[in-house]
Amino acid sequence: MLLFALTQGPVLSMWFASSLEAPGGEVSAQLLTFIAVQIPALILLGYRRVPRSSLIGPVGLLGLFCGWMWLSTFWATFGQHTIVEATTLCVTFLTGVYLARSFSLLEQLILVVVAMQPGLLWSRYAIANGWSNSVDQSGDWAGIYFNRNSLAPVAMVSFLAASTLLWIVVMRRGKKLPITLIAILIDIALFSAVIVFHTRSNTSVGGALAFLGVWVFWTITKSMTRRSIIKVDFVRNRLYPLFVGLILFLTWCAIRFQSIVLGVFGENYNFNGRLWMWRFSWTGFLDRPWLGWGWMSAWRTESFLTRDKWWAFAASDWSHSSYMDILLGGGVLAAALFIGTIVWSGYRNLDLVRTTTAGQWNLAIMFFILSIATQESFIIGNHFLWVLLVAAVSGSITNAKQVQS
């Protein structure tokens, strides 16, 4: 129920079912609903607590990132908006920690698959019955999510999680394969893939390629470690820094040759205005590089919008990039805390990769989310992708038994 609600579409549809337009500025009912569904998780997290050893690591660093964004309220250019957005960011961060603290990797995968299905089925029903806004003007599917780039991540995460569960089932060596379970997982994966196809969302496809690349890299590494071709210390001290360097290099290539990359996905250089929004956001960051404008405040601040070319972005409320949101919201320190969290959490997850079947999930889903966050503002409160990112960063902090390789 929690993850299902945080896919956002169900809550938006509940409060705007009779509206002919997508949700506007009436956010009070939505906000209260999102908070209400997360309160039980916060209570349970308070009861179970987080091991102190886990706080001294990426979880604690990400907590500092959220705290910094909350503190940005004091110098934000639109503090009234920042305090709400930063509070929800912190609340959903704790929800992600709760997910990692309370459930094993296998249990998390099952929860993710189950949670994605109601929204996808609801969306398919809405599309089949011609509900308002379920299909956009270009014929792309949006379902109950009002936007194809909001439906596609739900469907793609469903596909990836179902495929990972299928991987676990097949990798259970020496045990009889449950045909019924395999058929169900294949059916879910195909259903999800069909929805992704009809959304025509290149963002989620690009994220899936990142997921696959990370999965293959660490699967090969795991196999080589098992066969004693390489040692664990080599993976930690040499291979992981190489992996981080490779990610940075590929990121640089994607930025440097973005026109070619976008062309592969059938997009033009301007990419629906995003390129100009990113440049505009970058110059805004350079105006306030150290403290930023306050979390999610810049694009709602007149002094930000009335800079050069303000007229081109007067109708936009965000930069269409989580990284620009971070730079604009909290400046250099926020970026340093976030980058440090990702690098440190990847290192911490190496043991899970080595010892657990499908332990590659945390690293792979992390980079899936980080990839698609380049195009949309997904690192926000009350969003299931932020929950999954926090859970992946947190790694294995549960008492539950993991699925051993």
C-alpha cells in the first residue's frame, strides 16, 4: 500500500478523478494523503531503530544531505515552499530507511513487484476505457499518472524487479523450478514491458540500459571472484575505483556528445526544451554556488526567473533534472554530500553483491534511478523512486536472512 501510494498516480487520481486537467496547485489533500501513508513506516522505524554502525556510513551521509536541504529553508528565496518540500524529502528518506531496515532483499523485490501492479492495471483499464488524460495528444500512454514519464518508471521498475525475481528463481541450483511462479513473473515482466513500449518514454529505456550495464559488470565480477580469478581485496581496492571512474567517464561522454546520444533515442538536441532549462539552471547555480536558493525554491522565485531569457521558462516549475535541483537547492555542499553518499554506498554494497543471489540489484537500481533523474525531478519527497534509492543506498541493515548465493 505504501509503495503503491508513493507512485503518486493513485493519489493524484483519487483527488482529481473528476478533473478534466492534470493536477494543479491544490496540493493540501495530496500532501496529507502522502504523509498519512508514511506515518506507520516512521513509527515502525522508530520502534526497530537503525544500528549505530549503519548511521556511520552512507545512510548517515544521506541523512545529512536531507538535513542540509531542510536547513536551506532559513536562506531560501521561497521558504514557505522549501519547508514543505524539504520536510517531505526527510520523511520519505526515513521511509526508505524503514524499507531497508525491515525487509530482506528478496522481500523488497516482492513488495516492489506487488506494489507496482495495481497502478499499472488501473492505468491499463483507464486507457482501454478512454479516461481523460490517460492517453496524451501524441497517443502516448499516461494511464492514471497524467504523464508518460510518470507511468513509464512504474512499469519499468515492475519489469526490472520481476526479471530480478525470475533470476533468483532460475539461480536456485539443484531445486525444482516452480513453473507456475516462473509463468507469473514472465507475465508481469511482459505486461510491464508492453506498457513501457506504449508510453514511448526514452528516459526509462535509457535507465534500463544503465541498469543492465551495471548488472552485467558486477555479475561478471562475482563469477570471477567465485572462481578465484580475482580476489575480494582486488575488487574493493582496484576494481570498484575503476567502476566509479568508468561511470564518471561515461557521464562525461554523455554530456560531451549529448547530441549523438539523444539522436540514438530519436530526440533532437534541444530535447523538448530541457537543454535550455539545464543551462538556465546552471547559470542560476553559479549565481549562488555555496548555499543555493533553497530546496526547490529557485523555479518559484521571481528573481531567478527574471534573469536572462526568463520569458522562455515562465511556464516551468522545475529544471527537469534532479541534479540541477540539488545544485540550485543546496549548492556545492549538497552536491558533495550526495555524491559522497552514492560512492560510499556502492562500496558498502560490494559484500551484498558477492554473497547474495541478485545482490547486484542495489547497485543496478541505484544507477537506474540516477540515470532517469537526469531528465526529471525524481529526487523529491513522496516519490517511490526516492524510497527505492534510499533503500538501495542503505544496503543490508535488516535482521532478515538474505537469499544466499
